[in-house]
Amino acid sequence: MDTSRKGFQLVIAATPSLGIGKNGKLPAWQLPGDMAYFKELTSRTRDAARTNAVIMGRKTWESIPEKFRPLKGRLNIVLSRSFADDADLSADQNSSAAANTPAAPDAASAKPAADALAAAQKHGSGLGSGVLGVGSLESALSLLEHKELKGGVEGVFIIGGGQVYAEALAHPNCTAVHLTQVEKEYECDTFLPALDPAVWGLWSSSDPVTENGTRYSFVCYTRRDTEHALELPPCMASRHDEQQYLELVRELITSGVFRPDRTGTGTYSRFGRTSRYNLRHTFPLLTSKRVFWKGVAEELLWFISGSTNANELRDKNIHIWDGNSSREFLDARGLGHREVGDLGPVYGFQWRHFGAEYKDMHTDYTGKGTDQLRYIIDTLKKDPNDRRMVMSAWNPAALAEMALPPCHMFCQFYVADGELSCLMYQRSCDVGLGVPFNIASYALLTRLVAQVTGLRAGELVHVMGDTHVYANHVEPLKEQLKNTPRHFPTLRINPDKKDIDSFVFEDFELVDYNPHKTIKMQMAV
């Protein structure tokens, strides 16, 4: 990015095939919510004394109904070759020959600044009061550096048309793309170039809404090479999902109530918090620190298998259950008759054999008890509107036999518009160490159940009871709070697997996970 110039962002609506227009106008959709969002996004500023600029091609300008031109409350800049002098035209022609490289500054940047502004005002005067007319995108960007404009303009938005979008996407000063992702195809003759996933990552997405039979979402893409926090518009419909986790950490550290606990460590806690994670596009594996992905995935597969043998995880170099399955810990729990590694009837046993009599980790429990997970999968296939799709790991009759009573106690599944969502309730929430694991684990469970039932993943809702950070995690968490979230990764799952018991770790491919470094925290046992 050329830091000597102002960055700019694209605002656009597109079909699944990236269609954006027909005969110089918007496609035939009727989406008043999108129009309202466009106005709010491009008009609102953080500083009431400043305004935003919208840059558009001549055809886009002409497609706006006359009564709405110029767009109110914004500086309108219209691009047209007819506004360029010979030098401008030559620069534009030369730059268009190299579509994937930034154009050299055109004649506007070489002109005396006052002359450039006067020319733009003259060209724009025939279009409307206060409208500026320039010959190219580079001319517009140069013009915005003029002292009479620079201080008064806060955000810069490219709003069309097709050629302007294509040039803008290839420009290094394009920092974000605000895309209304329309889920229905409409006839189009103008298309947006595909966003290169090596350059652009999905930053955030709103929940879908439906208007006049068409479903759409507001999504934001930002450049992957942006290391520092990007200033995005103040009224976006969504934000990075990790922000809610970081805000929860900050709340617990600054205003949590100190309470003693069974481990002797002490916690800062609050009671009753909720977070929501969109599973439609990306996978919520936190990026403000590295999360042990293999541990997340292998533990979930271990739960699904119904195993209670922590040695199986240890043999895979996953030691998250070592402390709670040690000789010392089991003896302290009154479970001295158990072998090291035998956790008793914990999560997976309750998921697959609820109510069965537990003997030890070696016993074959096939056909014993209630297979809650299988029941949910069968119900999703037969009656996805059922309201009884609940899976519980909390079995009061078996708590005394467990090395550790379940923290994430139960979950409920819900289907709407062909999407599977999961609500998970967690009674005890170790926000520093455990919660990042729990978020990813239930997101993965939702993805797997969705795949085997022919559904798409929707949302994970995380409801937390005793929500706390351990006293010895406060300093590491303060370090984590200094880290700006990065793009969430995507998760590819072997599409050939249709049986919940068939998945292995090699069926998962985590793509573009680029977190900050690991932050060590001591587990309280």
C-alpha cells in the first residue's frame, strides 16, 4: 500500500456467480435493506465534522435516479475519460495495459494542485452541485490529497461500475471489500472479478436476511497482508467474531469478581455470558494466540468414539487430560480403584451410552445405554424441525464416578433454511485456556453433524455460566489482548465421509490459519 495516499474500500452487491449489473443498472432484485445499508455505510463518519467520498464511473452515476443525484451527505467523484485532458488519457491508456500493477500517478498528480481541483470542479459542475469530475481513479486519489479535501474527507468508497471495480481491486490502496452476498442468481452482463484468496480473507459476516424471496448477507473482506488494525467504517453490519472473546477477557480482568475455587488458584469471574460464531464461511479457531488444532480435533473424535481412556490421546502426544487422569488426581477424587487414564463415564460415554452401567475404560459398551448423538443425527434426517434434539453430558447419577464432571454440559441443535446451528451450555468456563478449545470443538461437531445430515453449518451459540479467568492467567491474557485478530481459517472436511463414526484427523484440512504465537498458560487441576 502507498501510505502517502488515502486507502479506499469497495462497496458492492453480487450474485453467487459475482454478477453485479445488467444493462448498466443493478440486477432485478428488490433489496431495500441493502440500499439502506449502502447509504449508512458510505455516509456515516466517526468525526461529525468530516464527510466520506464516493467514487464511481460515469455509467454508475447515470444509473442513479436523477432525484437521488448527487448522493447526499457525501462527496461525489465521477470518473469519465471525457474529463481527462490528453496527458490524463495517455496515462490511463498506459495503466490499463498492466491491469495487475498499480498505475503510475497520472497527470493530475503532476499538475499544480489548485489547477487539478479547479478542473475537477469544472467537469463536475455539469453533473450537480459539489460534484467533482476526473479522468481516472488515479486522478481521483491524487485529488483527495489536495489540502482543501484531505482534512475534510474521512472514508473513500468505490461504488461502481465493473471496470472501476476491476481496477480498484488490483490497486494496492484498496483495503477492504464490503460485499452484499446475494444468494440467488439474477441475469447479469457485468461481473466482479473473483477475489484472490491469497490476497483477500473474509473478516466478518452478518447473519443472513431475506427480502422479497432473496436471502443475502453483508460480508467484509480485507487484505491478508494488513498486519495492523484496519480502520473500517463505524456502522458495519458485522465485526470479527474474535472481538467478542477478547472483550470478554478484558471484562473479566477489569471487573470480574475474585472468588476462591477448588484448585486453590482463584478466579476472576462473572455469571452468564453469551457469544455467537458464524460458521457459514470460516472456522472460529482463535488467532490472537495459537490454539492447538490437533488437540481440538482429536479430542472431539475421541468424544464421538465414546472412549473414556485418556491414554489414547496421550499416545497421540495430546496431554490435555493427563492432569485429570493421573494417579494422584484419581486417588484424590476417591477413584483409587481406577487405572491411570480411566476418566470414568465422562463426555463421550454420556453422548453414546447415556444411562449404561460403567465398569472401566476397557469394557465394550456397544448397544448399551442411549446413543444421544445417533438419535440427533437420525432425527435431523427425519424431522429437522424437532425441538428435542438435545445431547447431555450431565448425568447426575454418574457424577461421582467421573474424574471431572462435565464443564460443557449439553448442546441443542436447530435447523432453519437448510442450516444447522448448535447452542452449547457450559457451566464452568476457563476463558483463558479452555474456552478457545470449546468454541472450536463444538464448531467442528456442528460441521460434522451438518455434513452427515446433508445440511449446511449455520451458527454456534455459546452460553456460559460461571465465566472466569484464573488468577495465574491474567498476565498471559494481558499479552494476548495486545494482539489484533487475524482472519479466521477455513476448514475443509473430506466430502466422502457421511458417517459420524468414520472421521479421522486426516479428513480435516485447516486452510490459512495464521495466528499469533502460542501463549502459555498453566492448567489448574
